[in-house]
Amino acid sequence: MPAPDYSPMAADISMDLREIHWIMDIIQSMDIGLVVVDLEYRVQAWNGFLEAHSGLLPTQVLGKSLFSLVPDFPENWFCRKAEAAWLLKTRIFSTWEQRPYLFRFSTYRPITGTAPYMYQNLTFLPLQSLTGQVGHLGVLIYDVTDTAVGRSALEIATQERVRLLRNDPTTGLFTRSYWEERFQQEYQRSKQTRESTTLLLLDIDGLKHINDSYGYTVGDEVIRTTAILLSSKIRIIDIAGRHGGGTFGIILVATRSRDGLLVADQLRQIASTQIINREKREIRYTISLGVAELTESAVAGEDWIAQAEQALYRSKRAGGNRVHVWRRDI
Amino acid sequence: MSTALVICDDSAFARKQILRSLPGDWDVTVTQVGDGSSALAAIRAGNGDVLLLDLNMPGMDGYQVMEVVQREKLATLIIVVSGDVQPEIRRRVLALGALELLKKPTRSGDLLAILTHYGLYRSTSFSPPKPEIQGDVSVDLRDVYRELANVAQGWAADRLARLLKTFVSTGNPAAITIEGTKLQAVLGQMAGSETVIAVSQGFAGGGLAGEVLLIFKDSSTVDMARLLGLTGFIDTNTTLDVVLDVASVLIGASLAGIGEQLDLSFSLGHPIILGRHVSMADLLAREGGCCKGRLLAMRLSYTIAGHNVNAELLLLFTPTSLPVLQQRVHYASP
């Protein structure tokens, strides 16, 4: 006598028809999309959720290629996922963060809906036939619009908070604390890679005098003007931030002191031509700079800054509107 | 005449699984050993007509045992038993003279097929006394956890190797129980200061539940995309795509490996991307974590030689899962 077969397959086959009926009812009415395709990507099942959001009736889609149902279907991407699921006989997941949706369904809540379309999470289920072979693929489509919208709002808020911490409100350049953090990183990196890096310190000549004579709003305007010309003259890889009241620090990456001197002198020249108009008066100002390339003589980041400060001090001592490069003998 | 069989595996739990899968009417004398050199000693003493051999063992591993057997032309037939059966490992063990590579956990049907195929066993009506077992057969839980992790790691390596069509190296799997409140400190040491991308997926099944954390070094993602055959500029969305694909495979396969050993299957939640370009410390600061009591933590790791790919998988079982798990283990190795 053959042993009775208690495998789940045998149980499935003998499943009561009424039971199949209520299971089908759930699949049809659940608030999750379900589409089943065969190995040729022809639609074999299309549940109520998909019908409701796409407006396509099962009779319009069954037996048709999944790729022909909607324009701009991501065919290559979908096939890659499906084939991985089939090959490895494992579920493959996709989140709205990597691809916002598979089917573009418009948002359906005029009052509470804030997204232009439904964000979707997907699960690719390889489905085995009665003989244990992979013959179909089920795709579950979850509406995650609420999560996605919530998360995006949170991320924007976080980015804004980070930006506020990093950027100085007057100039848009890095704040002193963030610039110093970056300075230490650059110092370590340049030491390790032995790449030439040059530090500029820039100071507005007589800022105190400008503040005293014309008021702080003019002083702020001078600082802002200098920051703008500074940003426009350095490269995107260079790192500029405020170092103190009227002092800026600029790290010129992959730059020798000779080229740093050229940049510094160009900044000095342009600053001297800037005119700030205030109550029909034209206010002019100048800047001084100190230049120091990182060398063996600096054994800590602080040494390097001190060298640039010494060079800047020389420019100031000589009357301002000048540039000096640090040398060991100064 | 009775066949002399050596079962060599550092895990008593794994040896028990092998013992249970031996044909009931096989006239066999079993010697159990926990390391490679003891296996060689047993073979030299004439106790090893057949050797069922694990690969990853402390001290002398399975590969080294096969090298000695080959060099010294020892008379034994080797069947390798491993959680990781990726094509490259099959090629290596067959080249070292093994008859077959058998996937862990050992199933009686698979073993029977191999034994029959090589004429090592023929079904008889003769019913010998239960195999004579030498050596310690008690199973302690730490050993069980380690073996569960070992097989999980192997299964996931095998799947990943097939997805990326390359050889995937694995590290030493670790399994510890740890106070939930101390978890953050342990996690903080992982991945060092490099920035990571992390994926989390919850799971539940048969009264066990927990969370899997997959951590890639950021620098891994481009190489993984290349291995998947993607060319050109790898933008953020493609990176996420690649990470989620690899995560689906590693997490799905490792849990399937554990489920297979405990005779249950897990249902998985949807994966969540926890962070991109963040340090582990920042990531943990963001996620609260509120688990009190002792957790079971398994740490699995994967690298790909010649490519900058580095992934760590952390399987965490909740404190309430542990009594259920112990009961399951008891069923699986009575």
C-alpha cells in the first residue's frame, strides 16, 4: 500500500472549493496590489486593487504582456528583478526609495494627498508549480505614500538643520567650527598623501574703522562682498570659511604656494576695486592675505595656521593691501 | 562487514544532524571527531573507510585534511558536508579528491542518494544495532548557535555567488547572546570609521522573531554594481537598487538556512534603508533600539577577492525567541 501523501501540494489540490472562494475574495479586495505573470511576462492575475487604481479590467489585461499595459513601463529593470527571483528562488524586494513606483497611479485623496503619485514598495515572489518548478512570478504592490511623504519631509528638515550648522548666515561660507573640522581633515589627508596644499588667510583691512565710521550694516556688507568675490574666484574643491570677525580661511587643494600667491594677489586686486554704495557715498576697502603651503615644518594643524597667520601679520604690518608667503626666516 | 565511518565536524550539533540522517539499516561503526588532525588519526588507525568532512574548522580545516589524504594516498572516501555549496567550492573539493559536496543541514534523502550511487550502502532487511558512537555527544547551546550561523552564512554565500557569478569568501561566523542594552556598543565597533549603507529587515516564524541588519561599506557599492553587469555611471538610485537586490538574497538565504535547520520558515517584512553615507555611530544614534533582555546575535561576513566588496550581516533574535529556539533545537537533535 502506498504511503498516504501529506505534502502541502496534495492538500492544496483537495482544497475545498468554498475555501478557494473566500481566499479569492480576500485577494480581490485587499488593499495591496497583486499581479501574477508567467515566464513570458503575460498577465495571469490582476486583483481589485490594481483594477481600481489603473482603471484596467482583468478582461483587458489577462494574457497580455505586462510591458504593453502602460507607457514607460521599466521593462529592463523589471526583468532583472524577476530573473533574480526565479534564478535564486528567493523573494526580491524593492522600496520606493530606489524606484518610487512600478505603475504610475495618481494620488487619489484630494484633501489629504500631498504627493503627485502613489509611492510603492514591491515584493517579487517566485511561484512554484505543483512539480516544484518556478513557473510564475507574483508581484505585491504596497501603497507607501504616507511613509514616503513623511520621510521626505523629515529628510529635508534634517538637511536644512545641517546646512544651518555648517554655513554662516551672513556669508553662506562655512562657519568657523565646521571650517576648522574640515581644515583638520585636509591637514591629515595632505600629510598622508603628500599632496601640495596651500592655506590662505584673508583679512579685511581696517574693518573696525569701517564699523565705527559707517556702522555695522556697512561692515557686514563689506564682509558679504568679500565672501562673494572669494566664492567666485576659488574652485569648487577648495574649502572656504570664516575664521574670525573679518578673517577668512581658504584651503586650496592640490596647489603649490606659488599658485596660492597668484590666487591671493588676484583676490587682493579685485577687492581693492569693490565699491559699496551707502547713502550716496562710495566706500572702498582693501584686504591683506597670508599664504602658507603645508611643509614638514608643520607638525600639527595649528603650526600650519600659525604660519599663515605670521604671513598675514607681515602684510598687515606693511600697511595692508598686500600678500605675503610664509618663509621659515620670517 | 561493518563500514568504518568518521564524522568530522567541530560542531556537535552538526555531527548529530549527520548521525540522524544516516540510513537506519546501514551496518556502520561511527567515530566522531571535532577537528582535522583527529580525523586523519582515525583514518590512519583504519577507522575511516568513509569520511564525512566539514570544511570550516578551527585548526586544521577540511581542505587541509583532503590535501594530506591526497598526498599520503590514505584509503578513505570523502564526502564533504558544508553550508556553502557555491560552484567554486564544489570545484575545489572535487579537485582535492572528494566524491561529493553535500549541503548542510544534512538530509537523509541526499546522503542516501550519494551513498547508494557510490555503492557504499545497499538497503537490507538486516537491522544492525544502533551505530556505535564514540566521543561526546552532548550538545551545548553555544555550539548550536554557532552552527546555525555557520550554515546561514554558507547558504547566503552560495546565493550571492550565483547572483554575482563570482566566488564569495566568508569570514568566521560568530554567535553570541548579549544584553539588548549593550548592543549599540557592539554595533558601534563594526565597520570602523568608514561610512556605510545599511538595510534592516524584520522577520518572524514559528515563534521566533527578530531583525536582520545588513551593512555595506559605501565603497562596496560600485564594485557590486559592476559584478551585476551594470555599466556606466552608477547613480544613487542604481546604488540602492543593487544594495536591495543583494540584501534580498543575503537576508532571504541566511534565514532560509536557519529555518531549514530548525524545520520552520520565516516570513519577512519589507526591507528598510536605514542610512546612506553614514558612520555606524551616527546610524545607531538615530535608531532608538529598545530591546531589554538577552538577545541572540549572529554576525556573518562576506568579501569578494579582487573586488572592493565588504558586507556584514547581523541577525538578531529577540529575547522571547530564545526559549522557543532552544525547544526547536531539542526537536532537531533529540
